[in-house]
Amino acid sequence: MKVIEANKLPGLAAALAGAGYRVVAPIRDGGEVRMVVWSPGAAIDTRAIPVNSAKDFLFPKAEIIGRCTLDGNDFRPEDVKPVAPKTVILAARPCDASAMLLLDAVFNWDYKDEFFNARRAATTIVSLVCTTADEQCFCTSVGGAPDATAGADGVLRQADGGRSFILEPLTEKGKAVAAAAGAALAEGQAKADAPVEVPVHFDAKAVTEWLGENFESPLWREVSLACLSCGACAYACPTCHCFDLQDEATRAESVRLRNWDTCGLALFTAHAGGHNPRPDQAARWRQRVMHKFSYLVERLGRLGCTGCGRCARLCPAGMAICETCREIDEARKAAVK
Amino acid sequence: MTQIDVDLVKGAAAPSPYVPRMARILDATQMTETERFFRLQMEDGPLEYEPGQFVSVTVFGLGEAPISICSSPTQGEVFELTVRSVGLVTNALKQFKKGDRLGVRGPFGNHFDYDVMKGQDIIFVAGGLGLAPTRSLIRYVLDKRKDYGKVTILVGAREPKWLLFRDEVQEWAKRGDADVRVTVDRADASWKGNVGVITKLFGKIEIDPAKTWAAIVGPPVMFKFTVLEALAEGIPEHRIICSLERNMKCGVGKCGHCQIRGVYVCRDGPVFTYEQVKRLREGI
């Protein structure tokens, strides 16, 4: 098996960068660990859960999807090709890796989104078996697991009590990364550490069923009272994919940007004429929960939540989608009695 | 090759739906204080569309706005838009005149199913700006008049000065093969026609519910009351059709803005039957 000592992970990153990969990894910067592009000297931290998700590198915060040159009154729209560097995402959490399968489905039902697909094709995901979790983690409630490999091209398993890692390629892309690592990986033996245990908090199937019949429930107002409508939950979410199109112009050209957007913001559904079909925060929080646990299941056969818990870690108002789902599950049980 | 690789190859060959094509304005007239009418032609070949579809209009440097096509493909290679000035882009469009160029993406969405209505009666009920999308189907049906049964057109506006396509509606009335009635909520001194909400016109017309389709497009309050009227006449829910308005951005069912429950209005709509709309809840 391919083995690497834990303190030599930067060497693996350096070898892959040397082989032409843009290497993304969980990097510690002060008190925070974030998924960012690795550069020499950066500290890879596989213990803490990164603040952001790996989604950022397939579906960036802002990207140019159109361009138009302005020459006096003459406009010339120009085709823009996706920017898709060869990338490896090292030590992505299983909840981030499995989110790719949902994003694949969203960006490829009907129109095939060339920008997402170009980056997806150029990206190799090496996930990490979780040996750490916190009280916000709930992957096991939504069909995931700390050692799940869905969406991953390869997997890193912590071994020998944290002294080393085993890298196991799962796809052709994963094998290419293992080969590119060269001498950074050694042939050897190691004993994989046990994955962390994540308790199940609710029954996702039951939540989906309840949502189908409770669009008008008073629960929506109760659970959304604290929401500040800041959108942090969506921006940290590995599956949230709603976007806005904005044109930004200088005198010489106008670029069309695709920017992250979210149903949590009041303007998301507001018409230019003033009417807003989703008039209050209760309706918006309902949309967020319904989209993830009902509409996506109905349309694409997948939950729009992988249980990563990032939304709850970031929420300034202490809201948590896991908590809402648990309340729904309890409301359902109470109704059955 | 994985599915993603296959899709990537396919995607590379297809024109991007995000890149606007250029259209030239053949004619632009201010219909009311806030509504401007445009006749357009694509520069790189005709726009192939169906009645009920919409386009995204780009004012370069400012942005895009989704606009219903108000003409019918039976009118030839040009297409027409009626734009209400309410936002950044639509207000900028007020300055656009004959000879100017705009970006156009689309057409997007489903369309009015004129084939299933063949041989049947149709009642059109259009309130305010709702006449714009409705006109695409009215023009289609009038151009293929012998394919359809009795045609009734009810048009409503708040006041006479807000009536759209006034001359054209009079021409429809003069044809003699359509029952055309116009009403305003509030009359002025010059108004000689009907006064009152559009539902009042139902008392003046004959409907055979066994073979009638109702196309109802207008502001939410008008839609709600007109649907009740149509149901009371015995028209079944699946033969009441409408076109929904939403804040639409991408046009291809991805960006999420126009989502109502599990439905993307830009892709699965904007045309729905009442049978579908009543389940959408946030729909109207």
C-alpha cells in the first residue's frame, strides 16, 4: 500500500504541485483551517474541519462567464472559455466529496454547464477518512459516513495512531495522482485508525415525507425567528449552488459574472416591480430546508445536504439545519401518536 | 470516459446559453408612460420561438431582464417585446430606439400548447401587462383562425391610458371572427366602453365548458378572481392556462431564482395549467 508519514504531507503537496497540479488542502492560518491553494510553507491540518467547503474550487464565488467589448456604440459579445486548471483537492472531508455528486446532477440535468464541467473534469478529489468530528457533524443522518468515499477519486486514511496516512486510489484520476506523487509516497504497511463515530440525529426519509405535507406548518415561523438573512450558511455549504448573473462594465468592456447567491436573502426572489413571492424570512428558511430535503430529492433523487455542519458553525444566530430536521422528526413522531 | 467527460465534450460543441446574440431594433414606440414596444431582428439569423416563451434582454454594461415575447412566430422573422420600465435594465431600455442594438439570450421556457387547443373554443383574459404574453397566443390563433372554434378576447386595464395595443385590439374586434371586449377599472371623460373589473365581462359572454380553454394572464389579484369565474363556468382546471412571472436569471433551470417548490419557472414554465399552479402555493 501507498503510505506517507503524517509530517510529510507538505512533501506530497510539493510533489503534486511539481507535477503540474494546483493543490488544494486544509491549511491552518492562525486559528482557522480553510481549504485553500497550497503554497510552500503552508501548514496542512487534517484534524480541524475546514471553515469553507471544497465546492469553492469547482463553483467559485465569482467567475466570468461572458464578456463584451464596447467600442463606441458597437458591442461585441465574446465567448468565454472556462478557467479549469488541473487540480487535486487533498484531504477533502467525505461530506465535501459526496456533495460533488449533487453538484454534478444539478449542473447536468438538461443543460450541461460547461464552466462547472470543465473544472470537474480537471479536478481529482482525494478525501480524508474522518478521525475527528464535532458536535455540529451529522453526516450519518443524511446517508453519509466518516469513512464514506462517494465522490472521491482517492482516499487518505490516517494510520498508526496519526503517525502516517495510507493513500488508496479509487479511480483512474486517483491513480494518476498517486503516480504523480512519486517518491513522496512509499510502499509500506500501516494500520488504518478507526473512523470517528458520528451519532444519528434524525431520520432523513421521514423529514422528506413530512415536508411534502407541511408547507404551511407554523413550525417555519418558529424555527426562522432568529435568522438574520446574512447568507453565511449558503456560502459555506458544499451543495448550495444558486447564483446570480451580474454585469460589470468599464468604458472598454463589460463582463458578465456568475456570483454565489442564496434563497436566504430577501432580494433573491424580489421582482423589479416590487412584488416578492417569498415575502418573509420564514418563507425563505422554508425554501432552504425544502430545497435540500424535498425538491432535490424529488427532481434529482439526492438530498441537498451532506451533514457537514458548516452552516451551523458559522451562523451568527446559532441556527442549525440539523436542529430544524430533528424538530421536524419529533413533530412527525408526535403527530403519529 | 466518465459521464462528466462525455458531457464536457458535448458542452464544448454547443453554443453557450449564457452568451447573448445581437438583435437590432427595427421599431421602438412608447405605448404608455411605462410600457415600451420593440420590434427586433436577430443579426445572425431568425429567433426560433414559440408563443409563450421569453428572452433575456441585455443592455451591455448594465445587465439583463427577462421579457415575454409578445409576437407570434406566424408573424415572420421579426419578434416583438413589450417592456415595462420598473428596474435598472428596463428603465435604460426607455432610451433605446430604432437602429440600436441589444443582446438577447433565449428563447427560454415551455410554451402555450396551441395544438391541444385545436378545434376547441378559447377565451383569453388579459389584465394589464398580461396582454403582452397573451398576445403571442392570440396572434397565433388569429393567424390560424380556421383551426380553432369560438375565440373570445377579454382585455382589462386600470385606466384607459394604461391600455396596451389599443389599435390592434380594435382591429381584432373588426375581424368579425372573434368576440373582443375591453374594460377599464376606472374610466375617464373620453371612455365610452365597459367600466369595472374584468370578471364582470363573464356575464356578457357565452361559454361552452365542454370544449373551452381559458388563457388567463394578469396581476395576481386578477388571476385569482378570474380563475374562480372560469371554474364557476365549468371550465376544468387542466384547461385553464396561465403564464407566471418570476425573477428569472439564468433561463436554464440552475440559478434558483425562479424556483417555486420543485419547479423552475424559467425551464418548466412559464406556462402552467391551473391544475399545476394551485399545487405550487407560492406560485401566484
